[in-house]
Amino acid sequence: MSSNFDLVKRFPWLPSLITYYSDIGSGDILKFIRDISNSETFKIVKNRIINLFDEAFNNIEEMSIYEADESNIYIYLFVRILLYIFDNRKISNRVANLYSKTTYKELNKENEYNLYYIYKDLKLEVLYEKIPTVYKTRVLKGQRETISTNFKINFIDYLKLASTLKDENRRLVNNALMEGYVYIQPKNLNRLIQEHVRVKLLTHSNRYPNKLEELFDIKEFKDLYDEITEIWDRKKEEFEYSFDVKFKEGEDMSEILPPCIKEILSKAKDGHNLIHTERLFIVWFLNALEYPVDIIVDIFSTLPDFNREKTEYQVKFAKKKKYTPYSCQTLKSNGLCKAIEYKDVLCLEGYYSKIQEKQRDLSHPLGYVRIKQYRSSKIKINTPNMISKKNE
């Protein structure tokens, strides 16, 4: 069993941070930033923060650099301050999502005794019973399976933690409730803690300075901020063409789809069997555009091994998980890029970036759709003006 001190290093969002690190947990923020920025550990802290933001901007599912050391505490506090300064919903959501997902993974590594102390640190009314309670049975492939747990949480605390989660299985009526307590497995309770951490990162503290100049007077901090800003400005290419590219009933999107998607759709239409990566890509891509499930399922209806019930389940599962479609680099490595075969100019030559004022290579098929729709909208906007000029 780890000491509470060690647990705080692994999970600096715990309330006991103030107990073990009172000087930084509740002290002067400016002094904290100045002291860490001038310390020998700042280089490590800075590199890990930049890596965290960079991976968050690229929608990575898990932090590649994570160490349960004292620097982890500094990183957490710096991240909260940086999110407050950026005050950008896209940045905050991406960073909070990545950080909280890593938290969930780390929580699942802990033994039950450590988890109990973590829950208690969060002031949750959680009870641990040495003898597990069977609270659910299910039949899987003809076999009856019993589900048990040593943990139960007061239903009020459960509702507070689950309030921002919309999953049907999180609803109180879909959980085992007895005598005011919800019986729950650690991994499911850890998922609720993950959401707690995500929301906490998005919540600003009244301890943060109102005048940003005071923070930017600290050169090391300003350099860190500028470097993250530069990374974000490069990433903003994805949002530069931020037109609504979601599915719309009755709208023909065939002209704005990239050649890699057109090729898979053509093969499916002709009844050719699709390889596994093609199936994953088309589902993830169309889910990203919020195509209706039934339309995606129908695409597979011509395939020789089509099973509607199974396909519908897989499409819905992928939608729930919000899988990100392959990037252009991944498509190329898997032989799915069809830019050359289709002689597609946008894929082959890229596009002009207004933000960076230079030609950029296309990096993602969703970016292809955004740019195509953006250009199409410009044509529609300009067409009436062109007609009126001709009539003058």
C-alpha cells in the first residue's frame, strides 16, 4: 500500500495536495511559478508540459510521457494555470480529455486499498467490504456470469460524479442500488473520477492572477506559453476551414469527399469485400461527419459477409467511442491513399494556409472535406455578385 504522500505525486488533483504541499497547493501562485521556473527541474517540467499539449492537440488517447514523481505535481498546477490563461474551449477540452484519460489508466493500476484512500481523500462516502457482494448476473454465450464488488458508494455522491456523463448505463436506475448505496466495480468508479478530474481542469481558481502581465514578466513561463501557442497555431489549420461538414439530409456530399473514401465507397457499391482497415476507416470517417447509423450500415449491405445486426452494433460502438479517422500518413502506410490514382490536386499539391501564409500539405481527410466545403461556399457566395456584374 502506498503512502498518501506517494498517492499525491501520482494524483496531484487530490485534496490532500494542500496538506503535503501547502506552500504550492494554497500559496502565492506567482511565487510558485517563479520558484519552479528558476529551479533545476523546470527543464523536465517544461518538456513534459509541451509534450502533453502537443499530444492533446493531436487527439492522442494517452500521454506518452508520464512519471509519478514530484514534477507531476508541478505539471498539473502549471497546466491549470495555462488553461486559465489561454481561455480557449478547444484547447481546454483537448488537454482535459487527455489528462483525465491518463488518470483513468493510472487509477486502474492501483490496488483496492489505495483506491479506497483516494476515494476517501475526495470526501466520497465509499464503503469497502472484505467479502465481495454479488450484485448482478448476466448470461453470455449461454454461460451465466455473476458480477461482484467490494465497493459501494452513497447514491448522492454517485449522482454528483455521474451528472455530466450522458451514458445510459450511468443512470441510477440502471445500477444496483440497495439501502442508499450503489454497488460498483472499481473501474466504473474510476471512470467517474476521470470525469471529476476533467471537469476540475476546466474550472478556474480564484487564486489565479487577474493581470497576465505579472505572469508574463517571468521569462521562462512566457517562453513556455509562446512555444505552446506556436504549436497551437500550426494545429489550427484543422479549424481554419471550420464550416459545418456534418451530414445533412438530402445534401449530396460526393463532390467534397476525398479519393480514399470515394474508392472504398465504390468498392462497397460493387460488392467487393473490404479489408479490415478499410472497414474501420469508412466507419470512423462517416461517424465523424455524423452520418446516420442506418446509412453507414447500408453501405456494408452489399458485402458478401454482411450481417445487419452485427454491423449496426459495431457502427454504434465506434460512434460511442468517438474513434478518430486515420490521418493521411496512416492511410499512405496502409496503402489506402488514392491521391495519385484519382489525380486529386488538393491531395497532391496541398493548399494555401492563410494563417501561415504558405502552401501546406494536407494531413487529414477530414481537412480535405473542410477545405472543399469552404471553397464550395465561397463559390456560392461570389456567384450572385458575378451575375449582377454581368447584368450591369
